[in-house]
Amino acid sequence: MSEQPDERSNSVPEATDSYPSTSRRRVLQAAAAAGGVAGFSGLGLAQDTQSFELGGESSGWVGRSPSAIEGETNPTLQLQEGTTYEITWENVDGAPHNIAILDSEGTELEATEIITEEGATQTLEFEATSEMAEYYCAVHPASMRGTLEIGGGGGANGGGTEGAQPFFQPGTEVGVQTIAEGMTAPTDFAVADEDQSRYFVTDQTGQVRVVTDDGLREEPFLDVSDRMVELGTFQGDYADPNQGYDERGLLGLDFHPEFADNGRVFVHYSAPPNDETPQGWSHVEVVSEFQATDDLSQVDPESEQVLMEFQKPQYNHDGGPMAFGPDGYLYVPMGDGGGANDNMEGHVDDWYDQNGGGNGQDVSENLLGSVLRIDVDAEGGDRPYGIPDDNPLADSENALPEHYAWGFRNPFGISFDSDGRLFVADAGQNLFEEANIVESGGNYGWNVKEGTHCFSTENPGDPPEDCPDTAPNEPPYDGQELQDPIVEYPHIYQGEVVGIVIVGGHVYEADQVEGLQGKYIFGDWTADPKRQSPQGRIFAAAEPSGGMGQTGGNQTEGVSPDAAGAPENATEDTQNESIGGNETGGGTNETAGGNGIEDEGFDNETNATAGDGAAGAGGDGQEQVVPRDELWEMEELQIAGTEDGSFPYFVRMFGQDSDGNVYVLANQRGVPEGDTGVVMQIVPPGEGDSLSMPDGAAGGNETDAGGNQTAGMNETDGGNATVGNESDGNVTGNETTGNATGNESDGNATDDA
């Protein structure tokens, strides 16, 4: 085999760090052509070099030639060792793609450059060897992935390993009981501090609905649809104008802690571009206050006071729910601006030169990629809100004072437990999902890291082994450590899809369901990365006995104002043991890991070493894909009322009532249409509903005994195509682009893609 592949391309522009938008995301249905397995034995080909032809788009490779693979998604290709082959493929959708060949460990043996021009073709010529196992696209490694069989045998593991342990072990059995239905896509759940027995649920389409013991009230508590974007209609250069999938809408709701006395209501929604929106950008994320009527039965829609505006270059990564903390301040999570990699238009430069862009790491030019903290009971200068005196950057001359914590891609799901701990999930891109305990002044790594692993904007499916564990030792960072999560899981484990977008939840603090007390309940939107089939998953994570804080190391106790953003890292056990969890093993979405490298101090890099097979799935001999002994103990809840314990819905969000019960917000459509939206309470297994897959739902992938979905059909745009994959913009205080202050705008679009 030659050291470099023989690559030939037609009409191929040079690869760029900033990928253009996908022109369309059409999902091709697989045809049943010879079981999707193609080889050349018996085909009568006489030429020395034998050929395959594929179409490449984000939803998967589609076979074209020979006829045995025509129309099949991610077909299995049979090769003979020592024979020379050509794979010629066409870029069907104009998204960034390449083709690479992997061995069974996920190491790239051959690879082409990434191309982005719709209609361009590329040819990879190679000699088949026994070590070849899979082919994939490095930008879309979960969806564009197929098996290579050498000599008709099974030298592949892209279709899952028979008998392998699932990543999440089966856990507590629970039931789910519907308390409200008939919505489109519920996005948040809130309970006011009042004497009435009612819950409030936001629908993505713009309504705040009231839920009582009698179910869903017909009359909305508030309707902001008249000031929202039109869902499914897009502006800007990123979204496919023909797509139905949309992350915008009415996304968050919370009540002032003294709502019963003052009637103040706070919402987060997506508004159309305004006079401040730079040309070519998508929309505006808005945080507003409304006033309820005297009897608190409805909200006066004319009472709106806009508090914050975030100009968004792309339609996605819009954050979601907000939360009042036990300190009385409002915590507002916001995504990095959107698109992919945090390096497209509107994503400013940061300190990490190896990766372009960096709203997640920036704290000086905009408020994107952060959790913000504001005082809604005060005003400050040109802002319609105050800045808490103990915000970590309140006195910094080099940063925006609204920042509470940063380094997020799309913080999706926020909650406080009764101990005052702040939990925030962060949607990943290509390889990993994560949830964190967030502390003042914490830096949670994006886009230097994805979870505990290094991240690469140039090759997100195959990131480097080494990256920084600390920010620069200069203001406003002052050498702060990058914090690791308490929960992390891969998109793919042993050839099976685990999930594609984490949905943050709550610590279960009721006593109704045995086995859940004190566990963090969270989920994944769907295990179908094509985003068509409702295959949601509900998980739980338990803090290890003795407690670990954030991860047992790397805990941020806070940032002193004098440090201008540098967390005080003097916590117990700040040695940052990585246990090999900081590298992905090439294209298998697994980390090579397990050798227990210790990174002591603040200036070390995240390292990874060749794996030693340390029980990554909780069983002997399984790969160590995440540093499990530094994470909380994870399990998948088993849903009573279904045949296999699965959850036949898209998980949209979670909620919690004043008694500590946890609710699942879900629907059975991957786009904001229809009336399948439900709110379900987690109850003991004997008290739940019977559930079934909706008629006509896209079947997607086969499910193994552990609930994992078979890989190879799925994924979207840079990884996570769902709740929060990319977007960008500048924010706050009713202004745009940049320094989030008050009701003004400098009018300049940030364009550092």
C-alpha cells in the first residue's frame, strides 16, 4: 500500500476552515439491493483496478455502482486483499465531505481532502489490505459510515459488535404518565411560587400553556407567536431553505421568585432580524419580561420589556430554558452562535490559534457560548438589568460582566438542585455529549475540547491527541483550567449509535420512584441521527460515593474579581487525571485510553495513549471511550409500558415540580409540526402509560439489547444536527454585535469565521 492515496478530483475547491452551508439535507431511502453488500466476485470484471461509485451527503453514502449497491445507504463493500480499487463519489449536497478508510481501531489508513462544492467528484485509489475495516466521512462520521469486508470475511466492525456491552447499562425501571398532550413540541416546564396547583409549559410554536389536574387548558397563558420567527422559514446563509427541522421558537420560561406578589414572567424566544441584525445573519434571540394580570390568570402581551437581544448569524445553537438561582439572579444559557466548529461567520477569534473562531472561549466581544447571570431587580447604566457584584468578570476591564461561565457549544437544559448546584448540559458536535456542574468563572472547554477530548475545527471527526488544559495566563483568563464534565458519552460505541444530542434535566428529589433519589435525570433527543424516527433515550447519573464535585479534579471554586476571570484552582485533587480520556481513536468515535496519565498543575496538555481495553462500557474488556472513573455513574432508565424498555418519542426537555418530581417533555415529530407533544411525569413502573411507536414513523436503525441503535445511516451537518448545532451572534442588552450593553448597537457585524 502506498503511503499516500492516489486522489483525483474534478471541480474541487481547496478545503477551508469555514465550511459553507448545506444546500439541502435530503434523506435517501435505502433500496433493498442485495442486502447492500457489493463485491466483484462473479461480476466478470477484467480490469486490474475495480471501481465503486457513491453519492455523498450528510445523511449517508448512497450506492450508485455496481448495481448490487445501487440506492443502498452506507453499503457494505467487499474487497479482495491485494486488489486495487477506486471509490469515486459525488458531493450531492454541497456540505463539507471527504472519504477515508479506517482500520478496526479507527485509525485512518487512507483519506482525501475535504471538499465543499456541490456536484464535485473525487476518486480515492487504494490497494485493499486485511487491516481495512470501514470507510467514512471525517466530517460526518456517524451518518456517513460503511463497512469494508476483506476477502468476503468480516474485517469490519462498523455495523456493531455482536454480543457487545451497550455503553449505557440498563438501569432503574420507571413508568411515564401523561399529564398533558396536544402540543406541537414542548420546550420548557416551569412552576411558579404560588398557592395554585398548576404547571406551565412552553410550546415551540409560541404559546405558554397551563397544565392543571384536568389537563391542558385551551386558552394560552401567553402567546408570543406574533413576534417570533416563522418556523421552517429561514434567513441567512446557513440553513437549507427547504428543511423542516428548526431549533428556533419559544424556548424558555421562568417566573420571578416573588411571582405571587409581583406577577413578573420571563421568556426566551426567537425573533426575526431587526434593524441591528447584520446582513446575511439569521435572527435575534430575545429574553423579555412580561407582566401577569392582577388575578395571575394570563399575561398581558403588551407589557413586554426586552432585556437582552442576541444577534444570531445561524439559525441553530440558540440555547433553551433559563433558571432563577437560589440567589435570586436569572441564569441565561446561550449557544456559541451556530453553524459548525464555532468558526463560521460571526464567530470571533480566541486565544487558541490551532482552532479557528471561538465564541465559546471569548468573553470580551460577545456573550455567546456562555451561561450569563443578571439581576432583574436592578438596572445598570445603559442596561435594563443589573450585574451582580460577585459575577466573576464584574470588575474586569477586559471582559463583559454578564458572563458567569463560558466554553459552551449549545447549553441545552439548566437546573439547580436543592443543594444549589447548577447543572447544564452542553450539546456536542461530532463525537461526544456532556453535562456539567457549572460554577462561577468556570471554563468548560469548547471549542478547544469536546467533552473531555480534544477538538479540531479542521478535522472534527479525527481530533488531535494533545490540546491545552488551561487558558492563557493573562487577563481575563489568568491561567484558568478547562473544566471536565460529570457526564460524557459518545455518539457511537462499538458500531452502535448511542445518541446525537444531550438534553439536560434535573436531580430527582421526590420519593415516589425507588432507585432514582439523588440521581441526575437527563436524556438524548433521539438515537436516529437522521432526525426522523422518535428514538429518545432517558438516562440517570449518580454521584460516586464520597462525592466528586465536578469531576474529582478541575473544580472551579470561583473567580475573584481581582483575578479577572481566573478560577481559584486550589481545590482538593487538582491533578486532572485523564485516564486516557482525552483523545478520540480516529474514526470510531472512541478514545484510545485507559493508561491513567496524570496531568498535574495548570499548564499541562490533555493527552491520550493507546487503549488498554479498560471497561469503558462497564464490562470487562470493553473499550475506554470516556474516563468513566472521573464521571458520574451512568445508566439508561428502562421504560415500563413498552416491549423493550425504549422511549418512542423525541426527548425535547425535562421539567421539575416543587416536590422534586421530574417530567419528560416529548413529541413524535422531528420538526415543529403536528400535535404529538406531551408532558409525562416519571412514575413507578406500575403506574405508567403503555407506549408505542407512531404509525408511519421512520424506522431507522435496529436496536440491540442495550438500546443502542445500529450505526451507519445517520447524522447531520457536522455531527449533531439537532438542538443546537450551530449558530452565532452577538448579544445582550438590546443591542447587537459585540459588547452587549444596554439598548444600543455599534451596528458592526463580527465576521471572523
